[in-house]
Amino acid sequence: MNIKEISILETLVADYKLAEQGQVDLKKFTCYAITYHSTAIEGSTLTKREVYNLLDQDISTKNKPFSEQQMVSDHQKALVYTLNRAGEKQPLSEHFIKEIGGRVMKNTGSIYSTALGTFDSSQGDYRLVNVHAGARTFTNYSKVPDFMKSFVEETNKRIDEAKTFQQKCDAAFYAHFQFVSIHPFADGNGRTSRLIMNHILACFDLPVFHVYTRNRISYIQALEKARKTDNIAVFYDFMYKQYKKFLENEIKTL
């Protein structure tokens, strides 16, 4: 995005904050929406209404897989936990990231037995196996600990140095991109990456948001293109547009 577009987005953030004043249930329903879109991107077939009924009234959907409903419930609890920690200005650390990842996978994770030992995805353990997504092969499991250490150090450096609105957003989007590129967990990496992003935004007192499930293909393509071209700006551009879309839609609704 150019300077003018960033300025427009910053104005939308101010307008959103003004519009949300007095909206008692806005935060709750924003969290429901984030959970709906994030789990739908990862394969949940629950509709938005079904997600809201489950989270707001504890009404399950009989004709949908129980595992998907567990995924939704786990994500919502992980999101609330993450945002609460942001309210306390919880710094990013490997332990904190594992806490988030474990909560995301609490009821759908598994214990894996490998030649190198066992690990539990429901506890936020780093994987001891290699993982693939289509033709994409992620970081070798043996390099995950070192990569995650560097990831946390670099992300915290960017957070500490961020002063402008764009630098703060860039730090959040950087964390999202780099984490999901490392893929440190056996499962739940996408959901966790978006929670980390929103944690950083919330720490900066910026509105949290979601990637729209209808833009899932473009989202994946932006991630892949950024990796293949070694140009993270491609991903930044997509995320800024999603942020703008979210803010415009929310302001219109409010």
C-alpha cells in the first residue's frame, strides 16, 4: 500500500474506534466472527449462524462433525485467552506461543509417536515430523527450535521499534507470515498465526480482525507468492486490503 492508502486505513481505524463506543456486545461478536472465519479457512463446515449459536448459546449442530464444533470452541477460548494477555501487554515468547497453539488444538490435537520420541499437539509441543501442504514442504522439524527462537527475537525487535501505524501493522503481519511459514506445530498453524497477529495488534491498541473465508484462495496465493518471490510485501498488501475491508464493513454495520 502507498502512503495515501495507509493514511486512509489509519482514518478508518479512528472511525471504527469512535463508532464502537457504547457498543457493549461488539467485542464479543467480533470474536465470534474471527472464530467463524478462521476455522472456516481451515475446513470447518459450520455456518456463521451455527458458530454463533454454539458460542453464544451453547447450541450444538447435530448434523455437523463434533470435531469441527470442538475446533470452533477451542479457537474461541484461545482467542479470548490471547486477547486477555494482550490487555496485560504479554510479550511474545516461545512459551506463550505454545500456550496459544495448545489451546487451539486442546480437544482435536493428538499424541504423535515418532522415532525421535513423542509430542502432543494438544499441549503446543513442536513437531518431530515433517509436514506438507500440497506441494509445499515446510521447515524441517530439526530446525524448528532454532527458527522459532530467531522468529521470537526478530518479531519482538520489530514490535519494540514500531512507532507509526504502518510499522505496527507490518510487525503483526510479519509475525503472521513468518510463523505460518515455519509451521512449528503438527496442526493448527494457520489459526495460531492469525491469533499471534491479532495479539500484536491488540497490544498496540489497534482493532483485531479476520481474513474473510470467501477470500481463502487469494489468501493462500498471497502467502505462496510471497514465499516464492521472497517478497513479503505481496502478503502485506493482501492483509492491508483485508483489514480495510473489515473496517469498512464494521463501520457500515455500526
